[in-house]
Amino acid sequence: MTSKSVYDHLEKSKPGVLALFDPDRVSVEEVGTLTKQVCDNGVKGVLIGSSLLVSPHFEKFVCAVKDNTECPVILFPGGSHQVCPRADAIFFLSLLSGRNSEFLIGEQVKAVFLIKECNLEVIPVGYILVESGNCTTVEYISNTKPIPRSKYEIAVAHALAGQYFGMKYIYLEAGSGAKNPVPSGMVKKVRETINIPLIVGGGLRDYDEVRKSFDAGADFVVLGSIIERSKEQFEGIMRRL
């Protein structure tokens, strides 16, 4: 990654796909090879984070990713302990859809001095969890209710609040391993209302689902589980985009 800011790089790269690696689900030994594969297939950046993080090798994991790509490496933390100076930037997430103050502001306050010490580029992101048809890890760990899939207006209101707070991105998230992705109708309504970039992730298992998110107005989609599960299926999606 050059001296150019990660945010500027992403703005010039959209629309595009971001890869998400979970250190609890991808080993340190294999993540370097996996990083090369996804970047060779055209992802615009690599996100690293976990809802829980039981792996004791977080920093080594980030280094392994960083050593194998020129794409921006962005922390996508599930808590204040997921900070590493080798990354290029951090998504400074606030779980706007929940009412648990720990994930609205508490974990963020715990992390700020470490982030400053690491000299990471900070990208504020309004994180909105959407009902997916099953209980995802982020829902359980955060102890928050997702926005109902049919309540588009609630998602729109939270996204607009995030914009008014000064967030640089809104992230609509169904959750890792989600049964269903964020409804394209919800993506479309949010896109029509906000004027900051929109990221959509969770439950995107095939080209048609990814295409629907882009057509509805997503600037970036995030693919994680599909990369872990099937290299061929991931590459098939990327070839068709």
C-alpha cells in the first residue's frame, strides 16, 4: 500500500469486492496463500476481524496478510483488542442498530489510545445489523437485536443517522454465516437516502446475490465465508463481475 490514504484508494476503486478473513476460521499458515489468491482475483481490499477472536495469533495473522498483498489491509474489529500496527487502516465501527452501549461507544473508547499509538488511518463506519433468518455470531456476542428484514424504514433511519454523525461509510450486515443476505430492497432504499458510500455483507453465496446488492446500490460487497468454503465458487463470482 502506498502513502495514499486507504479511504481515497477505496473511493477510486468502487464499486468492488472486499475480502474478509476471520482469524478464528482461517489459519495463519494458509492465510498468506489465500491473500494472494483473492487479490489476484481483483478484490479491492482485505478486511481482518472476528466477532469473538479466540486465536492467540492475531498480530501474526495480520502480518501474514500484509506481507502478501499490495491491497489495503483494513482491521474490521469485533472488539478493542483487535488492533495491530501492521494494518493500513481500521474501520472504526459503531453498532448503530443496537442499543448496547458497549458496542456503540464502549469498546471504541477502550481502543482509541492503542489506535493512536499504532498510527492507523481511522475510517468511521456506521455498522447496521440486519435480520438474516438465523442467529449470527455478531448478534449473539453483541447482545443486540438486528433490524427486521421487512422494516426498510428503520434501516434507512439508522443509516441516515450514521451519515449525520459524520460516518464515512454505512455497512449493512447480515452477519457471517447468515441464512439470507441483506434484502436488495433495503439496500436500494438506503442508497436512495444517504450520500455516503454503502457496504453490504453477510450471506452472499453466489453471483446472483452479489449482483443484486450491486444493482441495488452497494459500493462494496464483502465476501468472507464463500472464500473459506470454495475457492472455485469465489473465483466464479469474481470472473462474472
